[in-house]
Amino acid sequence: MKKPDRNSAMRLHGLTCQRMPGALLIVCALVLVGFLAFAGCASPVLAQSALQPTQTELSDVASQPFSSWSEPGPLSAAGWPSVDQIKAKAFVVIDRTSSTVLLGLNESSIQYPASTTKIMTALIALDNLPLNQQLTVSATALDLPSDAARAGLVEGEVISVRDTLAALMLRSGNEAANMIAEAVSGSQQLFAARMNHQARLLGLQQTHFENAHGLHDREHQTTALEIAQLAAIAMEHPAFRNLVSTPVYALPATNKHPYNGWNILTNTNLRLLLEETANYQSDLLQSITGIKTGTTAAAGQCLVSSAITVEGQELIAVLLGVQGNDPEGNLVVYSRALLEAGAQKASLLGLAPAVPAQGQPASPYEEQRINPAVTSQNISPEKTPVAAADSNQQPAATLLTLADWPYWQLAAIAGAGVVLILVSWLFGYLAGRRSWRRRP
């Protein structure tokens, strides 16, 4: 019997290995194209889920008893801690329209406000800057401590006042506060003087600001009562009201971030919103309407919240100096407990319901949530992401196309494909060389 030609077999094997990289190249290219096509089709679903980040979280705990996941300690009959169980340096609840103090603890004592300072910053900005005015991020605006909260803006970025305010109040971006300070007064120091002048005009005699963002300074002080009074005034501004009640806001494209939705701003007080679960429903509150969180090491955890009662009163609650390691409760639980107790007190006192301001123009934030055509000047209307609707409206879906994907994600996908191709070619090439070397 004729023996098989070993040389011919090895030669055939070598040719096969040499041609293998070409085949692998084609296969990998097809896989990469298919993946990108799938990503383009799936991106609307991904974007819509990104705009509603808390629904999954809430659904996971909806079937659990309240005390099993939040550890709030002994509960009142309404499901929230009683007021005397709240551990904070100071708190207060007032009726917004009458300024009646419903309950409080150390409400006139000097405290550090942390980022609740941004309520004043936003109010001054709304009174002095057109919402469509374009601002440029400066190097001094970005000069912040490494652990300071940021909205992701970079030097030289051009962004509208409307979007800057969203970064300020929803993400609590400290660079956004500095940008507003420089746009209004020319410098951060002059803006702080402007803030103090405005505080005197509003009758806030115990309040003193050193900066626009609330990062710690020993002279940067206020009281829970005066923060509540400031918030009550700010909530009379329709644009401010709609901004702080916006759950999610998608930043549009800029000269530095050339795709829509490059940063999804989730309201830092989103968990206070009334959700349709047993844990969040209330017999006393109709809706949560804002407002602002704040945290520093010296100030502790702070929260200014507002709510409409079922009888129509609007309450402002301020909570300052909650410790993050408190085992019996947390910022959200305590704030909701204050609002629940305040609603009971307002009902007992028979306070008049809040009357919405007449003749006020519609808020641009409300328009942007409903009508995508109302956008910043540098955005094409048909592709502009809009913030999701509030809890009393149907959510407005924001769809991102493949062109809206962050460039670093596309680059990562393409880079992975290139690496896979090169590796497959290298293995095929080495296998081919090895087979030829084995020839006798």
C-alpha cells in the first residue's frame, strides 16, 4: 500500500493556516458589523431605560415590608418615624404660602447649608440670565477639590444657561455653580457678595454666603428656617419649580460632547418622589415637588424638600446635619417623616391651600419635557433628548440613535474588533510558519 505523502500533507496544512487569517478577518468583520447593527437597534430601549433608573430599584423592593430594607427604626402608624425620633442638628417644616412654622428643632440655630446653597445660586441666575444664553466653561470654574461633585463639564465647553441650571440643581455640579457666578458677576467673589446682598433684601438676617456652591467654609452659614424661607420664595418662580421637580434631564450635545444625552442627570432627591408602591404612597401627601440635597463632612447630610398635601397646602421641609451612619433612619426617611407630620399639622390648623401664581409664563423646563422642539440653539430639534415627565404626567421617551452613542463606547467596540482580528491573524501566521518548519 502506498504511504501518504507527508510533505504534501504538511504543505496543504501550511497553506490552510496561511489562508486562515483571511477567513477569520472576514468572520470577525461580519461579527463586528452585526454587533454594531444590533446596538443601533437596541439603543432606543437602552436610552429609555436610562431615563427611568429607579423603576427597577423600586420594583425590587415593592413586595418587601418597609422596615426590612430601609431600617428606619420604630415606625408611626403612617409608616414613618415620629418627629421625636429624627436625629438631625436642625429641621423645620413651614407652610409655603403663609410662612407658618408647623414644627421644628433648632430651626434658628446657625448651621452649614452645604449644597442647599445652590437654591440661591439658581434663583439669582433665573433673575439675571436668559435661559438660552450660552456660557463657556472656564478653568477657574473647574478649580475645585478632587472630591467635589461635578456634572462632567470640561474647559472650553459651551452650554446654555438652561442646561447649566439642570447640571446645578439635579446633579449638584459645583462647576456649574461657578459658571453661573462668573456669568452674573464676573467672578466668584463678587457673586458671593451679590448672594449676601440678595439675602438681606429677602430678610435673611442670619445667612452669609462665601461661595456659590456650598463647599465648606467656616463663614458660610445659615439656619434651617431661613433656608426654608428662601426655598419658599424660589418656588414662586415657575422655571425653578419645574426644574427641581424634574426627575431626569438629558444634556444635549455641545462642542466638547458631540452627541445628545452625553450625560443623564438624575435628580439627587429622586427617591422622595411619590411612587405607586406601598412603601411610597401617602394618605396625606399628593405629590413631592422638590427641592435640593447637600452633603459635606462638616454639614452632614442636608435636604430641602417640598410637597403638596391632599388638602392643597404646599409644605417646605428643611433637614440639616443628618449623620450618614445613623442606624435608625436616613435622609429620605426623615424628610418624608417631616412632610407627613407637617401635613397632619397643616390639616389640623386648617391652613388655606396654596394658590398658584397667575399670569406667570410657562416654564422652559416644562416645555422641554413636553415639546422636544423647544431646545438649546446648538441642537437639532428632531434628535434632542428631553427630560422625563414628572410623576403626574406620562413619561416622555427619549430615543438615542447609533449616532448619539458616546464616542468612547464606539471606539471601544471598534478597538476590540481590531484586536480580535490582529490576534487571529497572528495565531494563523504563527501556525503556518510552524507547519512549514516541520517539513523534512
